[in-house]
Amino acid sequence: MKEEIIIAGFGGQGVMSMGQLLAFAGMKQGKEVSWLPSYGPEQRGGTANVSVVISDSKVGSPIIDSPTTVILLNNPSFEKFEKKVVPGGNILTNGDLVNLPCKRNDISLFSIQATTIAEKLGNHRVAGMVILGAFIEKTGILSKESLVEALLHVLGKEKQHLIPVNIAALESGMEMVL
């Protein structure tokens, strides 16, 4: 099994962190992974995207031309990456922020009200975890447990108090694609 994922949005939306979590979770499960960030000159407010490959076999290149899944957090990213997804692939969006119509009928589109769900959980910053939950449930490429392990690693000891809300966000996202 192999997933080639592009996550894109504005700087400050957690794009890099989401990619890093997927890469760490893949490593925790013994998979081959690559993680390649790309951002504009502005770190907050500028555009950012990250390419992540998670595979059961060796990864030849971190560069993704035709992703199997894209996770899109804003309209400019939707416009840029919608056409790049392979036929039969997936687009997951934060439906609170992406409101453009999909022009394709050969992919699966999941518009998830991730910000609304995150706000109901008490922390709008976990919207990315909502979408990652939907992603792992839809694709089956990673387990919830490996993503939680990765979260423990990425957040570090000083942010352990954020683990419960992140787990709740992950589980809420998983429920969105059942």
C-alpha cells in the first residue's frame, strides 16, 4: 500500500505539523516515508504545502506529481491541487474554509467542517487533527494509535495537556467518513 499526500493551506494553519505527524506515524508503523515541505517567503499567512509519501516499500522520490490524496485548507490550494489528484484519489477539505465547487467526478471529495468541529471541542487549532482523522479512516494507511504516538513525540512534554483535545479531534474526524 502506498499513499502520496499533499497537504496545502496558508502558513499558520498547521500544514507542516500535519505532514510531520503523518511521517512520524508512518515510521512508528515501520513504513517507508518521506516528508518534503514547501513554503512561500511568509511563514504565517503565506501559502505552504508539504508532500508526504507513506509506503510499505521503498520510496523512490519525495517529489509528488500526482498525489493519491490532497488535504486542502483554503481556496487557493484547492484551485492549485484539485487537478493533480490521480483518478480514483481523494480530496479532503476544511469545508469551513474551502467553498469552491469540485470540477471532477473521478475522485472522492470529503468536505469536513473541521474548524466548526474543533471549536466545539474547545480549541480551533485542532482542525487539522480532525482532517487527519478523516484521512486515516478513509485510507487505512495508518492506525489511530500510531498517529497518537506521533502526536506525543511532536508536541513534546511541555504540550502534553493538549493530547486529550487532539485525540478527540482525531476521533471526530474518523467519524466523519464512516
